[in-house]
Amino acid sequence: MIRLYNTASRHKDNFTPQNEKNVTMYCCGPTVYNFAHIGNLRTYIFEDLLSRTIRLHYCGTFGVRLRRRRG
């Protein structure tokens, strides 16, 4: 069982997928206005860890990433 912190309710909620075989994820990357630093990678590291955890507990994941470039 996976429990995720819900910032709206300030409680940990059980994660239950809509489809038992596949979990869909959407990850929007950071919009970097200045030089790149380790904090910019937090989004990708968290998304990778979450997808690996979901794959461990469920059959598979399908993810979509959106990357924007400024400039």
C-alpha cells in the first residue's frame, strides 16, 4: 500500500489506482529562469522515485513529461 501526503487536507491518503494494471502520471518540469542548479532536478528525481515505487507495488506505469524551454 502506498500512502501519499495530501497538502489540501494535510493528511496521508491511501493511493488507489483507477486501473489495477496501469497507473498514468503527468509530470511538468520546472521553468528555469536563471542558471541551472540541483534544485531544478528535484522534479525529475521525485517523479523517477514515485514511478519506481508504483512499478514495485503495481504492474506498470505510463508517464508523460512536459519540458519547456525559455529563451
